[in-house]
Amino acid sequence: MAHVAGFSVTIDVTCRDLQEQCKAERKPWEISKCLDTFCAVGPFIPVDELVHNNVEMVLKVNGEVRQHANTKDMLFDVPALIEYVNQHVTLLPGDLIQTGTPEGVGPMSVGDTVTVSIPGISEASFKIVDDA
């Protein structure tokens, strides 16, 4: 963990209709995760301000809790994930590793406000807008 500068919360969005279309056409569907604004990143949290193996995370849509999890419940801890990624990818200062999403994935609509937080430490809110 000596090489980790800090942590952040993110919202990793997938456009499900585009994903399903790509799957039906037997095309790669990573584009459904790579559209502009689809990876909102919250404030940077220095590593010494967080105990990485016991972090509560909450995601709300319009104030309703959709996801609530803790890093202590992850299948692999943060150091193991970093070690695995580093075996396949050259990690450089400033790189961001996302660890996945807990139970509670669901739809969002134009006009929704999405808030992701580490209660008492960090919070970021984003409004879903129509880019058309």
C-alpha cells in the first residue's frame, strides 16, 4: 500500500440499451461504459485519512439508497486487487483502479440526482442530463 496516494468514490455508468444492442449484434460492448461523463469521480481522499479495509460506501438516487456496502465485504481486499492489476497493466502515478459495484445496480433517468459517498468523509453528487 506504500504506492497508493489515496482513494475516491466513483460512479461507473453503463448504457444498458446500447450494451444489449452490442451483445445482440455480437459486437464488443465496452462502448456502453465509455461514453462522455460515464465515470464520475468524487473528491480525492489521501491514503492516511482512510482505513481501506473497512470503508462504508453509499449510493443514492434522488435520496433513495440503491447501494450500501463496505470494503470489508469485498471478495478480494485492496492490496490483492492492486497486485492482480499490476500483473497485467503498468500502473503509473495518478492511475485509478475501480473495484466493481455492490448489489443494487439499477436504472437512472434524465433528471435524477445521483449521490455517492463515504459517510462522514466524502460525498459527490451528479445530475443525469440528456446530451441530445
